[in-house]
Amino acid sequence: MQYIVSTDWLAFEIERNNKKLVIVDTQFNLNDPEEGYNQYLKGHLPGAVYVDLEKHLSTPIDKHGGRHPLPDKDILAKKLGELGISNDSKVVIYDDQGGMIASRLWWLLNYIGISDAAVLDGGLKKWISENKTVTKVVPNPSPKTLLPQLNNNWKWVDHLEVKTKLNHKDTILIDARENPRYLGEMEPIDPVAGHIPGAKNYFWKDILNEEGSWREKKELIAHFSKIPLSKEVIVYCGSGVSACPNILALKEAGYSNVKLYAGSWSDWISHANYPVAVGNERELDR
């Protein structure tokens, strides 16, 4: 299974007019929700359709559930079908943020049963740096039928399950946020700083190299080497978005039992009297 595809591979598939191929642009700016689509209009990969993080890959914020609650599977499937995605499509997703938003859609596609989905290595930045074709032409895809078929190997957990498994010997909890936020030294978005007790910090951007491309498989295996392959791994971030590239990297490194805490930190702190930790946790026992 290909979770990451190269720019050269994608250029070849575009050139040979692969009828099953659907390219999805997921550019998005958390500070300016309209910027992503505006950037898409200024230039995108040939044939790429656009999907919005907050309009299509999330549901409206409620009291609980975090800042980017998971979308309803049927509503998501209808939207993706309108964009030309069917159950047997080959979907390649990209963004301009190191794969963070693209990985959210990648996870959702696998969750609803579209296993032939991959993230473009290096994203839009690498594509442009290689002088590959960019267009302003917005495609008019033929609608397809997409029937969501939930994949039991792609599960998400809620706050109750996370709370039950705190410090459980068979579960590893990973916080994908940058280290100062994990430590509780700063919190620019959510009202409470810190992390879920027992969580280990693996900042999601550490899975990328200096050029912004995904690290090689052997490097990802080394990166997560303190986590036994036999453990259940639950990944969270601020709102369930930047956790997804870590999930992709863990899958690429050979971990099979990996779950998303969909509401993540912004959901956790919305529940009264839920414990919060600051500072470093002790190293994992080998």
C-alpha cells in the first residue's frame, strides 16, 4: 500500500491520463480560512479539485468534540462523490503545509473505506520547485457514487476511551504538537496549556526532512523506535488535524494498531476535572 507518492510518479500518472486518478488540493490557513481556496484559484496541479478543512473535513464546533470535529461520514462521502471520487478511485492529496491537511483527508478516506489514497511527497512546494505544470483551470468533474464502508482498522477514540487508558501498559499516547505546547510553556490557541498525562511528545514536523519531504521508511522506524510495535498507539494534537501525519508516519513505519483521538487536546480540556500535565514525561520503558 502506497501512503506517500512522489511528484515524478504523479506527473507520470497525469501524463498517461489515469482514469481512476483524482487529485485533491487541501491548502488551508488556520488564521485565514479563505486563503487556501484563494491560493488554489491562483494555481494548482492539473485536474485537482479543492476540499476545505473546515467546510468539508470537519463539522461545526460544539461544547465538546474539539476545534475540528470529524465530519459526518455520509455528508463527507456525498461531497467527495460530487468531486468525482468513487470507491475505486486512486486519490492523491496535497497541501502547502508539509502534508498536515492532506493527511487529515488521507485518514478520513481510509476511515470510510477508500484505501487507495496517498499524500504527495513534498506537496505543492516541491511540485512547483521542479517546474512541473500548474494551472488556474478549475475542473468540472463528473459526479460519482461513493458509499462509505467504515474500515475497522482505521479507528478513532473519544475522550472517555482515552481517560480509561491513561497510563495503561498496553497503550502509548502520543502528542503531536510542538514541544513548548506539550510542555505547557505556551498555548497560542487553546485556553489551557499542557498535555494529557502520560503522553509522549512526537512533534509531527519531525517526520519531515529539511526540504519538507517525508523521511525515508528506515528513518521513520528509527524515529519511533522507543514505541513497541505490539502496543496500541493513540495519537492526538490540538484538534485532530496534525495528529494525522504522525498516524501516516507510524503506519509507514509498520505500526498497525494506531488510532486517532479525534477531539484531541481542545476536546480534552473541555471536560471538567480532566487531568492536565506539564513538563516532560519519563522515557518509555523498552
